[in-house]
Amino acid sequence: MDYLKIRKLFLLPLLGLMVVSCGTEDGETTFPQRADITESVYASGRIKAVDQYQSYTSATGPIQAIFVEEGDTVSVGQPLLAVFSEREKLSRENAEIASAYADLQANQSRLRDLELNINFARSKMQNDSSLYAKQQNLWEQNIGSKIELEQKELAYKNSKTTYETALLKYEDLKKEIEFNEKSARKNLAISRVLESEYVLKSKIDGRVYAILKEKGEMVTPQTPLAVLGSADEFLLELVVDEYDISKVKVGQTLVVTMDSFKGETFEAIVTKVYPLMDAATKSFTLEAKFTKEPNPLYPNLSLEANIILARRENVLIIPRTFLIEDQFVLNADGDTLSVEIGIKNYESAEILSGIDESTELMKPGK
């Protein structure tokens, strides 16, 4: 017989002696009974609207106007409130002036002036070309002088250069105007975007649940201004202790109770388990959806829930207070019996083997 077996032989009688020595004060006894048992994990949390979020602006300044009221339904892009900024207003107006000045239509007079220069230069070039051609014909007939021919050639070349220069100036001016126009429009668009950041807009089709500031109050990019969310879809946001999170899976059923619906219970399904633990509270967050929503629902209603891990019907159970270290019980004679347990909850434990319905048990003393 090895050492471990010897230890086991002595350990069980010793445990029995210890328990018997403690005894019970009232001699409470019970028999195992057949019943249903449910194992669950406790969770607490609140109701949230689907897509619920706090809305912020990137602007700093006083609230100039509020366009909606709490409870209003809104659509994507709908203005909620405006923050006043004189600087952004002036910047946008300046960009509008610059854009108007740089507009291609507004610069038609400059282009027209160069077009006139081109037409004049073309006419002069054509005239000088004709005179040069005539002088060449005369020179071929030995009429006129060499100097006159060279003068006509030089005049033609000068007028041709003037014409080509006028064309280049026209193209350069046209490109400059087009560039300035595009640049001014871009700057105006940027200025309008910056100014629009001072108008808080809805990101969703939903409902305004809260306006957190009043007209005239100073706000910053860190200031929450409104709470929005779906108008008719809600979810449960729950917190589960880190010791229980390993048992929780998507698809499990929850039995939910709420203070706003006294005496009623509702069923929900786990839809998401967030994998990051909150280090401060040592807990995990999960989401669930009602299989049938109670009505009416409002964001931030508090709730408690039991996440069902397992259910057993018509099984042998005993009160957990009759268990010793989840593996032993005392019979009515004070003998220590080894048992195998199945699922358990705060009140009861399932007995798989070791005792039956005829075994009278004694409650261990404290």
C-alpha cells in the first residue's frame, strides 16, 4: 500500500471525525428530492437604445442656437445645434470674396484684352508677311535694294514673334485664372467645412434623448452636447464578474427583471461579449437583445439578469448548505459520504452519484 492510499484511508475518517466533532446545533436533516434545477450567472446593467451615442462638436464657443428638442426624431445630417464663431464666419466670407474675384467669368475682361492684342498682332504679321513676299518678288526681278528686302524680312519676323508672344501670354493668363479659380473654390469649400463643424449634426436616423447644454453656454470639443439613439430599437448592456465570464457565451438565454416592471420577468439572448476586461471593476461587458421587448422602454433603465448556463429537469437535488467542500455530505449517523455533483446554484446542487432519495442527510455544523 503506497503513501497516497494510506493518506486517503486516514483522511476520510479524520474528516468524518472533524465534522462529527463540530456537530449541529439543531440536528437539521433532509432527504434528497427530485426537482428541476437551473444554473445561472448574475449580471446587472442598463437599457440602451441601439446606436446610442453622446454627440460632441470640434468647435469652441457659446451655443448660438438649438434646433431640436428632447424626444424629437431626427435624420442623418440634420442640424441639432450651432456654436457661434466670428472667426470662422469672417474666414468663410473672405473665402467667398476671393472665390468670386478668381472666378473665370470675372476675369473675361483680362482675357478679352489679350485676345485683342492677339488679333492686332496677327493682322500686323499677315500684313508684314505680304509686304515681305512682294519685296521678294521685286528683288527676284532686280527691282529694289537688298536693304529694303532685309527690312521687310525683319519687320515680318518681329510681327510674327509679337503674335506668338501674345498667344503664349493668353494661354498663361488662362491657366493662371483657372488655377486661381480652382484654388479659391477649394479654399471656400474648406472654409465652409470648418464653419460647418460649428453646426452639430445627427449621425443617425433616430431620436434625441437629451440636450445636455443650453443656449448661450460655452462648450469645447470635450463637452458632450446631446444623447441620440434609435427611436424604437433597444439592447441590454450588462456587466459580468471576471470569475463568471468564462461561462458566458453568445446565444445564452437571460431572465431579466427591471424596477420599472415590478413583478415581471423578460427573456433575452446574449448577442455580444466584449473581450476586454475593465481593470478598475474586474468585470466584462456584454450585450443582449430581448426576445420580446417590454413596452415602453427608455435608455438607462436599470436591470438585473440571470444568464442561464444549464437546466436539468427531474433530477436529484439537495440544499447546498448540506454539502461539504462540494464533494461530501453527512448522513444521519454522522458518517461522511462522498458524492458527485452536477450543476448547482446558490440554493441547490444536483447529485449525480453517492446517495439516493432514501439517504437521510444531516446539516454540517459551522
